[in-house]
Amino acid sequence: MSVETHPDLTKNQALVFGSLSDAGGPLTAYAILDLLRDSGFRAPLQVYRALDKLVEYGMVHRLESLNAFVACSHKGCSSHGTAAFAICEKCGVVSEFTPDKAMSLLRDWTKSEGFQLSRTTIELRGTCRQCAVPN
Amino acid sequence: MSVETHPDLTKNQALVFGSLSDAGGPLTAYAILDLLRDSGFRAPLQVYRALDKLVEYGMVHRLESLNAFVACSHKGCSSHGTAAFAICEKCGVVSEFTPDKAMSLLRDWTKSEGFQLSRTTIELRGTCRQCAVPN
DNA sequence: GCCCCGGCGTTACGTTATTACGTATGTAGC
DNA sequence: GCTACATACGTAATAACGTAACGCCGGGGC
Ligand SMILES: [Zn+2]
Ligand SMILES: [Zn+2]
Ligand SMILES: [Zn+2]
Ligand SMILES: [Zn+2]
């Protein structure tokens, strides 16, 4: 269980963030709900409301291609640049990194198009080093 | 996909691709289903099966952050590099582009990590030039 | 003929996300 | 004190998105 990280989390927010931190990987909202039934959670909305805030605080990231959520890998949870995720399709492990140079190029494109960027999703699917078959 | 031209589409695939082309923007699978009820479509699976093939052929792209699908903007539908999408949150317009330089940097990261990349999602959310308020 | 396979139609089901309504609590202004 | 407002919460119901499992049919290879 992680403690005392960022803004004052409410009880529900702390429980959800704790579940994600403990899991060490992505969880769906309904998986979180099941984990927290013993703590009194009864409905999906309790999870989604907490997740909305945690994402807003930058403590949790949403993985669009998995419909799942993952705790930010930066322990301090201080905000950081746009995150990208490499998702292994064999073992499910997710690696977070901050592709600043690539983002800079993407922002060049948005500027040239007059597109005001608010949020970026970058997700790589493939096979991690551990799961690559040596044959 | 190799050098061959578009495979012959089945009737259902052609109907689904036609819907997406006519729409000129993203549609959800269920929106396509509703559009095609008069053509005999009755169940989501008919749409999803056609979409799977069209995505495989590179003629349609899936937008993960919208749970929607869009016809490839390259009229010839010949295969191209990894596509990125800028999605206006005000008017819903989607612009497809191929950020080759940014992809090259992302591939540098995957190589350094021994991650075998199979598929990449890049989606930018924000406000398009048309919708930007001058104020 | 016979087998195999890809596409198809249908039913039923599973998963993910939101709407709507009411309650509780804290705080600022009066 | 009391009201007005904002935020969080609890619950039920429903919408939206996606898939499993079954069987049928037609075309190509042998
Ligand atoms: Zn992060
Ligand atoms: Zn792996
Ligand atoms: Zn394309
Ligand atoms: Zn717009």
C-alpha cells in the first residue's frame, strides 16, 4: 500500500490508487471494483469517479488500447511529460517512458496545422525482451 | 500488407467500407450497424467481422480513444507507414498523418529495450484550427 | 463425390462506461 | 445560527462496446 503521495486523496481515491500500485500493472475498472468489494465498493461508478480524479492528478494513466488503468511509474508521482507505453502482448507487462523527442516532432506537426494539443496517447504493442523467443 | 492491390471485398466488407467512406469521419461499430440495417445487417458481429478484415487490409483504422473506426484517408488505400490521428474534441474532425520521424525515434527506443514492435497507436486530442477561438 | 475453409447469420452473453437521483459533509457569506 | 454552494459519495438502472458458440452455405482441391 502506498501512502501519502499527492494531493489529499479521499478514502475511495486512496483505495483505488493503492490497488493499482499494489498490482504493479494495468487493471480494468471492474477488476479494481472486485478487488475493493471487501472495502465496501459496490458499483462501477465508485471506481470510475476515483480514477477520473487520479488521472487528472497525473497519478494514474489510462491505457486506451486496453481499456485499463495503470499507476504512474514515477514513484514521486510528480507530473511529467507525455507518457508512452510499451505493452507486451504475451506477458502483459507495461513499460512507461517519456518520448520527449518524438513528442517534440508531433508538436511541430500540431503547430504547423494550428491544432491545439490537449492530450496525447502513444501506445506500442508487441513483445517484450523477456518474451522474445530465442528459438 | 504486400504490394498487391486491395483484395476483393465481400459484400459485407464493401458495405461497411462504403459507410465509413461516405461518413468522411469516424463511426462506431454500432453506428455502422444502424446505417446498414436497411441493407440487411442485424447483429454487431457482422460489422466487427468486416471491420477486422478492413483493418487487416489497411483500408480502415481503429481509433482506440474513441472506440471508433475511420476509412484510411489515402484514397488509393495503398499501405503506408504508421498512422497518427489528430482528433478535434469540438467538431469531431479527424486528421490522419504519418509521423515517420517520430516513429523512427519510438523505434529507437524499442530497439534499445529489445521490444519487438507489432502495432502503434498515436492519437492526439485537442482543438482543430477551425474550432480554435480567436478571442 | 468428399473434404476443407472462409464468409455468413443468429442467439446469447460478457465487458466497459454513463445517466440519473438522492444523501452527506464542508465552507463562505450573511 | 442559517443558507447557498461545492464536492464527494451510494445505488440502481441502463447504454455502449465487444465476443463466444453454434450451424449453414458455397467454392476449390483432390
Ligand atoms: Zn507517468
Ligand atoms: Zn512480455
Ligand atoms: Zn491510413
Ligand atoms: Zn474542430
